[in-house]
Amino acid sequence: MLEITDLHAGIGDREILKGISLSVSAGEVHAIMGPNGSGKSTLAQVLAGHPGYEVTSGTATYDGEDLLALPPEERAQKGIFLAFQYPVEIPGVTNAYFLRAAFNEIRKSKGLEEMDPMEFRDLVEERLRLVDMDPDMLTRAVNAGFSGGEKKRNEILQMAVLGPRLAILDETDSGLDIDALRVVAHGVNSLRRPDNATIVVTHYQRLLNYIVPDRVHVLAGGRIVKSGGKDLALELEARGYDWLVEAAPAGVAGAGV
Amino acid sequence: MTVQAFLDEFTAFAADGGREPAWLLPVRRAAIERFRELGFPTTHNEDWHFTSAAPIAEAAFVPLSGGGDVRAADLEPFTFGDASWTQLVFVNGRYAPDLSSVAGLPGRVRVASLADALREGVPAVRERLTSLASSDHGAFVALNTALFVDGAFVHVPANVVVAHPIHLLFIADADAAAGASHPRTLIVADHHAQATIVESYVAIGDPLYFMNPVTEVVLGDGAQVTHLRVQRESERAFHVGTSQAHQARDSRYSSFSFATGAALSRTNIYTVLAGAGGEATLNGLYMADGSQHVDHQTRIEHIAPNCTSHEVYKGVLDGAAHGVFNGKVYVHPEAQKTDGKQTNNNLLLSPDAHVDTKPQLEIFADDVKCTHGATVGQLDEIALFYLRSRGLAADDAKTLLTYAFAADVVQRIDEPSVRQALETLARERFVGAATAGVG
């Protein structure tokens, strides 16, 4: 489904991703772990099409198509979803309006009619239950004044409504207490299907107790320095990252991106 | 139009003024004298520093005197609410009784054309007209005072609550081309009266004309007036509008100015908190593109103690539009315990759009709480990416964020039908317009 080959990307003159290669197939969950500043979030944002990052070389294909040539909205319309590490507040736009606009844009791109508002409301109410959110959230402005946990749940709600084929969760676990973590993980697991895939970007192993990965990759210094099965996450939890980072080439240092 | 042309117009007008009450002519003469002295303001004038009146001063206008071919169906895009609304319609400056509806008003409430009220010798008109907006307000108010032909008169007697809004609709059509009009409106809310008045300036087509309206609003003790002003003039028009309110004790004046039309517009919204315990809310939204120039001047004068004023103005400017906001809050020495808050936020959608914003506080009392602030910014790139990452096209994301910025202030309008109508206008204002330079 997703094929990344020797991807280099950065901001301005600063290269952050220094040759990432990764292959994700339908039905799989991949975890990307690594210390702060390793390039995890950059990879997530580059895949979603953040205009602030420049891809300098390498390729990324999605279902055989050149992903990097597509603007962010077309990636979304083709089924890529990024759950933001820091969801953006949009005062003046209600959650309900935003969800419906996004949902219908994606339908429109597939040549489908807009969904009937009543039918859509039923869908949203069902998905709200999946992430244990109060329907009142729909009438509030997108993320405005939401707590950290509410914002993360709201990301998963959007994911649940939009039904992506490739979901990328960028540190969705950070700042969540254990109850919220369970709710979020339950939401993600409920949405798993044989024809979709999930990339979980995280600093900590604990989310992976709930969302069990098929593959774990350790990112350090802008490169994948180790890949393995789910046991690798446990090993990282026990040993930390230093043993891998020290083995990695120089250039790891750098602020969190 | 030169100053002299307006002076000549007055000479002809005064010679023909036989149908007016005798007291008005000296007032008009004083006003035209004042206009002669002042002439049109130049950018050397502090209040006109960012707005040049030269396009008005140099154009050749003739007095606008009615005509027009406006049918009831033509009004539909400009009306709010339903048939229960009282509506006075003025076509090219003249009252159009056939298009107006004054039925269903509570007893003793008067909504009429000012010309009719003057002819009838209504006492409130004699007492109040020109008492608030005087020659001190500068050349344009003086010109209006000298030359006004018609406008609206609204009188809500003491303790009367008018449930439905009253709409004063000033419409221009092709016959307004090259005309100048100076509508004059007087709104009197006696003690503990309540009313909502919507004043609209709109056009059919794109005639070039000069609209110079002046509105005076008198609020008695405990009166509550909501005054919504909608400026959607023709894209080639010039609009200089002044509204002056005077608030007695415990009165509440709530003003909203929505300005999206005209090539050049200047809107002055002034109020005086003359009695203790008064409350003034002055909000507004201006949205302009192309080469439009949109200027708002507001002045809140705190004369009495224990009064509150709140002000939020927002501006959205695209293309090479130029916005101006100048908000003054004067707190007189006697106005202790004043609580004043003023904000002006601007969104620039294009590198060629610009805004000059100048919030001003002048405080002569020592026990007050006053704040002010202004911002100028662009659309948030991260927010745009967020919306696009959910499938919204770049242009739709920009439109949505722009609307969200504007909606915040529109949502402060209490009257639901007007709020919804202005939300729609705000949402559609820049749809399809060039938003080059963003993203």
C-alpha cells in the first residue's frame, strides 16, 4: 500500500529525514518509535503533505501512485489520514460542520453524492460512542478550548468518521491518561480492517500494549536504525533508545520536529 | 463635485424650501456656511489621514431626486425576516410608500418618512433633529444638514417595546448614476422604550453615486436600541455615513456596522454616554477586496460615571483593498468607574491588501478600567494544512478560515434573522474571489 524508498526531507537547509525506506501493506500496523528529534513527526507530516517540509530526494508511492506529487487534500481524499500530534484549534467552525464538510469532500472526490444530513448525523453519533465523546462536542468549535485529551479523541473521531485506508497516528498517546489511552486505542482497533493500515508514531511503548503492531521501527537521526516485531517495543521500553542511537550515524541531535 | 457646486445646489434648494417648517432653514443656512468654511477634508486632517475624500470632492454629482424602477421583488435579496417587519424603503433617496410597510406597529409608535414628519410638524422632530449630529462633526454632516431631502423618522414612546425589527432600506438603482444623496434619519426611543432598527444601504447594479447619510439616535433613560447598519452599496459608489447616538442614564445602545460595498466608504459610529449606568456596544465587520477602500471611525464618549462600553471590529481585506479603523474612547474626568474594552482584528488575505488601525484611549478620570488592542495577521498556515489534510481543497480551506474569523463578531448580533443573513453574506463575500498569495 505504502512504499517509501530512501526518502530525504527537511526544512530549508536542515535535513531531518536522511534516507527512510519503509513498506506498509494492507492489514498491517506499523509502529515508528524513537527519541525526540529523531524525525518521527516529520515523517508523519511529510506523508500527509505538510507544505513546510521539502522532500529533497527519494520516493513514496501509495497504491503505486506518486504520493509526494499530490496536494494534502488529494492524499486525504485517497484515504490518508494524519492524527495530529498538536490538533489545531479553529474558532468559529463547529465540529459538526467540519466533519460534514470533510466527509462530503471525500465523497465528492469519489464521484459520490453528499450524504443526507440525517443519515450523516446517525453515523457521527455512532462514531461518537466509539470514542466515548459527548454529542455536545459537535456544537463546539473545532478543538477550541478542548483539553489535551479531548483534542486527541477528536482526532480519532474524525478518523472514525472519514474511514481512512492509511491512518498515521502522530504521538496520539502523548498527554493521555490511561483511561483516555484505552478509549483511543479501542477506537483505533475497532476501525482496523484487512484492507486498511495504521502507522503509529510514538515515543513510548505503552500505547503498543493496546494497539499491537506487526512491525516496529526505530527512527534515529533521520534513519530507521532497527526494525523488528512487537517484542522490539518491549526491549526499547526496558533498555531505552541509547543503545540504538549510539550505534546510529551522527546527526541525531536537533530539536523536536 | 466641487464645493461651489454644492453651494449652488443649496441656493437653489433654499429658494424652493417652502414646504418645510420655518425653523429648519436657519439651521440649514448655518450648516452650508460651515461647509463653505471647512470644504472637503484633506489627508492633512487627522481624522482623514488614511482616507482621501478627493474622489468625492472632484467628481461631478447632481442632486439625486428619486426616479428609479424598483419593484417589490427586487427588494428580496436585501430584506430580512418576514412580512411582520416594518420596512421603509427609499429609492434613490426618496421615500417609496408603495414598497414600504408600516402596518402592525404597537400604538403610538411612529415610523415615517422624515419629510412627512417635518411637514406634519411632529414635536419630537423639531426638538431633536440636528441636535446630535451638528456641524462639529465636519463637512459631510454639515453638507447633509444643509441638503437632506428625506430619510426616516422612528419614534418609540416611553415603555413601549417594539417586538419586530424596523428596517430602513435605502436602495439605489441605475437612475442613481452621478447623483448625490444625503438621507437624514432620526430615531427617538423615549425612556424604557425598546427597538431594533436595521439601516441598509444597497444597490441594484453598479451605478456610481455618492451617498451621505446621517442618523441621530436618542436614547432616553433605560431605553434599549439595537442599531444594525448594513452597507452594501454599489461597487462604484461612494458612501460617507455618520451615526451619532446620545444615551441617557441606564440606556443600552448596541450598534453593528457591516460594510462590504462601495469603492470608497467611510462610516462614523459615535455615541455619548451622557447618563450614569449606560452601556454601549459597538461592533462591526468590514470585508473588502479589489481596490476598495473601507474606513471606520468610532467614538465612544464617556461623560457620566459607571458606564460600560465594549467594542469589537474585525476586518478582512483581499486584493489591493485598504482598510482603516480608528476607534476613540474618551473618558471625561467625571466618568469614574468606566469599564471600556476595545479590539480591532484584521485579516489580510493578499500581500497587496493593507490596513491602518489606530485604537485610541483618552482617559481623564483616574478610577477606570479600560483596555484596547489591535492585530493584523494572515491566515494560519498550520490551520490551512489541518483543513486540507481532512480533504478540503485549498481554496475551500481559506474560505472556511476566513469565514470563521469573521463569524465570531457577526455571531454577537442578537437578532437571529439579521445574524443569519450577515453570516451568509460574510461566508459568500470572497467565494470565487482571488486569494492570491496565501498558502
